[in-house]
Amino acid sequence: MVSVDNFQVAKETALSGGKAQARAWPVRAPSPFPAPNAPVSLYLQNLFYPWRRIRGVPVVATADMSAANLARIRSVCGADVRVMPVERRRLLDRIARDHRDALLDEAVNGLWRHEPQFSARIVATRGQMLCLGASAAGFLAALALAPPPAIAALTLLSSTGYIANAAFRMGLVWMGASDRVWSAPPPALPDDALPLYTILVPLHREANIVPALIAALAALDYPPDRLQIVLALEADDRDTIAAVEGAILPPHFDCVFVPSGEPRTKPRACNYALQFARGEFVVIYDAEDRPEPDQLRKAAAAFRAAPETVACFQARLNFYNADKNLLTRLFADDYALWFDYLLPGLERIGIPMPLGGTSNHFRRAGLIAIHGWDPYNVTEDADIGIRLARMGYWVRTLDSTTFEEAPEKPRDWLGQRQRWLKGYMQTWLVHMRHPRRLLRHAGLLGFLGFQCFIGGTFAAALLNPLLWLLCLASLFMHGTVASFSLREFVGVTSLAGLLTGNSLLTYLMMLGPVRRGWLGLAPYGLAAIGYWLMISIAGYRAVAELRTDPWHWHKTPHGCASAA
């Protein structure tokens, strides 16, 4: 059972020399004797907390009675300190209650305070707004003064951009299929060499899948004494909290209650929970995730074999309900293409890699060094991958799969894709505030790759219906451009862009599931044209919402499918 308010024990335990077993927290509040300038992170990482003086003796509560931790406590709090053993969960609850404001402030404002140029708290700078406004005004002026050349230029640029996006992805697929990316994994580590690993699981309105989540995490092949699982629960989410309280949690599970506030986003919850993480490595799982049992062992071995500059390994993602309907099959094709080909292609040629929203494994030290996730970016995974690259770290792919739940209803899928595209727009705006700095940090290839992959992802979604519109509108156009009929120029150019771009993308969608041997899904890639049009709808909705409600998080409902 989990509780945050049941703190009862006699104070005599504090004077027992640390020989008593861990108990619940005493009811009296601490008196002011904390170590000078000791950050709350020191207490959370080492599981101790200055409590009060009893008969003049300073007493420290701890959930770790190891000799090393006792020596650390005495070096921080004084040699004459007495130690009181308490239950770990209650110790963490007490620290969280006493330092609520500081923990929440770091979760929400840490990145903004330390690296404001990387925060999406400001959607677009004044310079960016002026540049976008001037571009729009210039096009409208050209359209009013010389309509045929303006329409022809728009068609040519749109068609060229659409084809270039598809061709770039073809190149990434070719690079990602290389045996060099899919090399043999490093040897597994023995149990006694495995590091402490922290799993962060942000939960919000997930009461219905709590039992399945606990079962999936318990099935991981990793020693429980080297595993810390942190469930990040929104403090006002009564249903999910009740579901967790009703479950029997193994000893290595901790519950962190994220205070209510804005922005109400997953990265905000992850930042808050990260402060409670003690593992050398940290991984994010969503509530519906079913990672392969040996994924943590593979990640630990990969980190040990990699240089310190490799800060993250991204596992592959796909769906356990891919065969539900046409939408889930197309989504599975899309994910197979993305995680099995495109991201390995980015890794192969050294272009900054946007992460997936789950199963990204981090060195905790590197994650803290870049101040965690941006709570104002609704596709925080893409942003943090770019930010890692800009600050000198590398991201690699991990040959292990996490299966999750694909949205089965178009409405749910549309909301999720709208959020992703809005986040890609946020990420592009943030990192293009200072193009020269991005060029310096990422290099020329990384800079161009960022434009093609991050910018190209949402640009293609916006260009696709524009090309269809231009193609249809060309039937009613009149005039000439450089002795060419405007109707023919626009019609042929837009149609060439549509046919070439959609043919390449359809081929890639059909290719995506081949590597996994899911040949039955390949024919559904023929419906990619309709799938891209749905993405375009999500893209235009994302543009509108970026202006009116940039930090709104479209919550994807989970627990609608069976993981069997």
C-alpha cells in the first residue's frame, strides 16, 4: 500500500544507535539543523534527511544503513550525529513535502533558468515573428503585383521541397539498413557488475492499466536490488493514485506525487521524478509499454562499451495491437520505418537524432547536465535529442524493442499526431533562434540534417495538401510564365511533386515492416496517400494550436487494447 500521510513512531527510536528496524516517520516536524548549504538532491540521492535535535543530539533519518552511507552522513552532518532508520518510501515522502516548492520550481523552471535559449517557454522570438511576417507579406505582395510568377514560384518550391523530403528519407533508409549500424551487441554484464538502474514512469489518468504496468515492469530481467522504479503520479489524479494504492508494489517501487500546476505536460512530471532517481542510468517508459525483458541488460552493456560522450540509447518502438484495424497497421508501418531505418540512418551519418517518447535510456549525469526535459515542449523527446547533440553528447540506437499501444480511433491518433507535429514546430523554432550557434554546435551536416528531418517532418505535412490544391486549381488558371502556360506549368510541376514524393514515401512505408519480418503489413503501405493526408490535417491543426495554446498536451488514452 502507498500513503503519504501516515507518519507515526515513537521518538525513542532516534536514540537507539541505529539498531532498530526501519519504521514509519515520527509525527513531529524537523527543527532547523540541516547541513549548511546541503542541496535537497544530496538527501534524495543518499537517502538521508536531517530531522531534529533530541536532548541536544542531532538526529538524521536514513533508509540506507550501509557503512558507506553512514560515513557520508557523518561527513555532512557531523561526527556526533545519531541515525534513525526509516522506511525509504516514507523518507522520500517527507523530503518531498518539506521541499515541495523547490522541487517543483526546478522541474518547471530549471531549463529556463539555466539555458533560456533552449526553452520553448517563448514560442517564437520577436526576430522570428518579424521574419515570418515579412516572408508572408512579401509573398502576398508578389501575388498581388504579379500573380503568375508568384504562383509558379510557390508551386516549384513546394514541389521541390516535397520531393527533397522524400529523397532525404530514402537516403536515410539506405544508410540505416547498413550492417554497420546493426552490429553485434556487446557481451552481457554479470549480475554483480550491473549498475543501479532507474525506471521513470509518468502516469496521468492511467488507473485502468496500473495492474498490467506493474506486471510488465516486474517481468523485466534485471536484479530487483539494482533496480529503482519511480511511478510519477499527478497529485490530483485520484483515480490513478487509488489504483496504485490498491496494488501490492514490490520493494523497489517508489511513488512520487507531482504537485498540480502548469504546464501540465509529461516532461514536467519527468523532471520532477528525475530528482528522485538514484540510478546511474535512467529510462522512461509509458504506462502501456511492454519492453522486451532483457532491454535493461542490453542497455547497461551498451553503455559500458560506449564512450562517456554517448549519453543516450534509443530503443526501437512498435505496437502490440498492430493488427487491430487499417489505422493501427499503417501506424505500425510508420513506426517500423522510423525506428528500424530512419533513426539508425541518422546515427550512421552523425545527424542529431530526435528521440521517441519512451524507452530512451540516459546516463543520469548527462541528463542532469542538460537540465532534463523542456516542460514547455510537447514533443520533449525530439527536443532533448537535439539538445544533447548541441551540448556535445551522442545518441545511439539500441537493438531492443518496446511494444506499446497504437491509438485505434482516428480521433485519438489525430490528437497524438497533432501534439507531435506541434512539438516539432516548437523544437525547430527553439533551435533556429540563433542559426549560427546551431551551425557551430551541430556542424554543417548536422545543421542541414536538422532542417531536413525536424523541419522537413512538419513542412511535408503542410506541403502535401497545398500541392493537391495547386494541382486542382491549375485547371482554372490563365496566363503565362516565361512563355509557358501557367496552367500547364503549375499542373505538371505540382503533379510531378505529388507523384514522385508520394511514390517514394509509399515505397518506404511498404519497406518499413520488412526488417521485422512482418510481411503481412507491407501491402497496407499502399494506403499511405490517405495516411499522409491525415497527417496533414494534424499538421494544420498543430499550426493553429501553436498560436492559441502552445503548451496544451493532447493526452492519448491507453488501455483500450490487449497486450496479449
